Amino acid sequence: MAFTNRESFLAKNKFIGLFANKYFILSFILAIGVFLRLYHLTGKSLWYDEACSLSFTGYNWKDLLDHRYMTRPLYFVILKIWVGLFGSSEFMARFLSVGFGIAAIILVYKLVKLLYGKNTGLLSAFLISISPYHIYYAQQVRNYTLFLCLGLISMIIFIMLLDNEKSTLYVLYLITNGLMVCTHPFGVYVILTQVLYFLIISKKAKYKINFLITQTLLVFFSLLFLMWLNKRVGNSINNEIAYITTPNFKSLLETFEVFSYGGYRQAHGGIGFQTGANRLLIPRILTVFFSCLLFFLLLPNKKNQSTNSAKLSCRNKDLFFFLWLFLPIGITYLFSIIIRPIYLNRYFFVTSVAFYVIIAKAITLLPNIKVRILSILLVVILTINSLGILYNPGSSADWKQVVRYAISNIKQGDVIMLVPIMQIVPFWYYYKYGARLNLANIDKFGKKINNKWNVEFLNGDHLVSGFAPDMNNDYIESRITDFRARKNNICLVISPHWVGSDFYQAIISALNSYYILERSQYFAYSGVEVDFYALR
């Protein structure tokens, strides 16, 4: 009997040891992250920016590298190669971002383990793995998860360089930061955070002239790169971000809401479909709880003075993450008020890592193990509710349904009128869905024919036509008069929010002069209205 009890005891402890093993826990966290990023991956259609990303894959290499979006070329080069290998279906196009998002979970663990040890590293990785904000962008055909991976690699190498001046680390550091800035201009903030942090701690840390020279060169060339981009595609960039409004104090609060549960706008990169207020009570409790934990880490705490594996003091480690969190947000906020608005929550995707690490560290400093476990359970329960909003934001009337409705009602010889013309990108993706390069030569300017962009072109027996919001009323009137003379009925695909009320009314008034509205359908998630007009 004693032998049996001994075997049972050993087996039980082995079982407990397995669950306490860091690799088992990290694997479990990764499994959660993979599941949440793959779940419902094709549940929502591509939105405008995602479709634009895919449109670049139909460009030849010269046109691609000359494109206005080459302010962040690395992702689009990788995407073109990826689509060439695996196709442009929603699943495969988004899976590239999923892959980078999963890799980021491991990188977060590696970074935090260097500074705070494995327990905080595992908890930080867990918070990233279940974050609705991170899951949202991991499911988009956009450059944000690649940007995140490069930002994390840069931070890992930076921390390693503080303790070890290997020449190979300097080479990797320069390459990584170069690629990061070529993925998103806000990569400059990662470098500025590192520079400022080094200058603050340099009195305590060993002075490293090579490191300081490297950082100076990086800042200098990053600024040169941004100045060159502004000169090369400045007007295009200004047009692309013209919709961004000047932030206010509420914008800062919304940023932390986004970090906590994804924000009250769960579509179109955080600027589209608005979640109903009745669904936001529980998620906002999570924001309040996270805010309390964030302030808790600022309080003096004897336990927080102990050191782990790294040479830096714990207070210096806390400073590192607070700088990483507040420096990009603060500079962008002031720049947006003083010079021009560039404040968008999705631009702080890499910055958000610092937020989750601060929360994880604060939880590990709570008074006892029971309080810590209850805090983690509370975060999980509240986040589950937020994930429900992410996967089901309240409307499924998206571009898939827009095109399906248009195709089912369009008749031979009808004109397909797209207002504004830039909406041709998501429309055409689904209109030609299944074709190998269904967005070949399609861009926000229309279709490229003989090296010229055309807002009108023939597709089978349909004339495809579009109006840009800056076209005058006389031009609109003349085109609609021409369609009437040809005896064409019209399928109008229009986005009232994009064109503004005056332009919308001008289009509708011109059509009502010669046509009768037969049927109309509004698709809330994409903010698109499809109207069918027949000749009087």
C-alpha cells in the first residue's frame, strides 16, 4: 500500500510539474492566441484598407515600388510574394497577419522575461494573446502585426545591448530598425523611446559610446527618411489622412479603451461601425480595472525594488515601459493639435505592448496569490465579453452582401456607378472574387488602361463609372444625361459618409431628374447604399 501511495504521489507531482513548466504554459498561451486569431477569420468581409493592400499585389514590381503607399513598403512586398504563392482569398491574405501576430506573443514573452522574469513574461504574453485589440489587427490584411514583430525584436536587441556590446547585435539592431521604419513611419517612436531611455539611465549604466553613436545615426537617418517620404509622396499622404480629426482629451481616454477591450468602434480600423452603448458597460469595467493597475505600478512598493535577472533596477525597468507607453501617445497628441492631425489608435499598435506589460507587472505585485488569481480571472471574464463584440459587432451588412445584392439585381446593359470611385477597390474584390488576381490594375483612381487611370471602363456589357468627391455638379449632370441618352439603367453604389451630405444630395437629385428609384438597400457595417434606378 505504501508503494502504491508513493507512486501516486510521484505521478501527482509530475502532473503538477507539467502544468508549472514554463514551456507548457507558453504553449497553452500560444494555442489560445492561435485559436482566437483564426476563429471567425473570414466572418467579416475585407474593408477598404484591406482591399487596397491586396490591390498592390496586382501591380508589377516597378509600379508597386513607385506607389504612394511605399511609405511603408516592406509589408506590401512580402504580401505580393505571399499572394503569388497562396492566392488572394480572405483566409490566405489574412493568415499572413495572423502568423506575425502569433510570433509577437512569443516575442513579448522573450522581451519581458529579459527584464522581469518568466512569470511576468508569461502573463504579458497571455494578455496579448487574448487582447481584442491585437486579435482585431491580426485578422486584417494590413502591416500592423509585422510592425509589431519588428518593434519587439528591436526592443529585445536594445535590452541585450545594454548588457552586451557584441558587434553582431549592433548589425541586427540596425537592420531591424531599418526594416521597422520601412514598415510604418511610427517605428521612429520605438527608436526615440530607446534613445531617451538610454540618456536617462546613462549616469547609472556603463557609458557606451558605440551605442550612443548607433542611436544618433538611427535617429538621423530615420528623420532623413521621413523627410524624403514627405517630399516624394507628401501630397498623397496628406490626402490619405485628411479624414483624421484633431484629438482632444477624450481621444486619450479612448486610446486606453481601445487597448483594454478594442474600443467602441469595432470596424474599419477603429473609425467605422459604432457599437451600441448598451454593450459597453462590461468592457468599460475592464478599462477601469486596467487603469487602476496602471496607477498601482506608479506607487512606491518595496517588493518592486528587488531585481531579477537583468542588471537594471526594477524602477528603471518600469520607467522603460512607461516611456514606451506615454512618449508616442504624448508626442502624437501634441503634433496633432499644433501642426496637423495624425492621431489614430491603430498607429499605437506597438506602443500598446507597454500597456499590457505594465498591467501584467502590476498583477504580479498584488498582495497575495489569491488576489492575483482573482485579478487574472476577472480580466479573462471581462475580456470574453469584449471578444463577443469583436466577433459580432452588431451588423453583418458588409461588402460581401453589398456585391451579392448588386449582382443579384443588376441587368444587362446597366451602368455600375461607384461614388466615390475609390470604393471600386473593395467592390471589385468581391465582384471578381475567385479570379487569380481579382484586383489587377484596380486602384482608388479606377482601372489602369494603357498606363492611365480611368474612372470609366467597360466590363462585359456593363459600363463601370465613378465620381470623385471633388467633381463639380455640371460634370455629374452631363454624365447622367449621357447615360439617359444611351438608355442605360443605373446601379448606384454610394457611401454617404465618404462623400458628405451635399455631394450625396447632388448625385441623388441629378438621378431623380431622369430616373425612378426602383429599389434601395443600406448596408450598415460598410456604410454603403445600393440603389437601382430605371429610366422614367
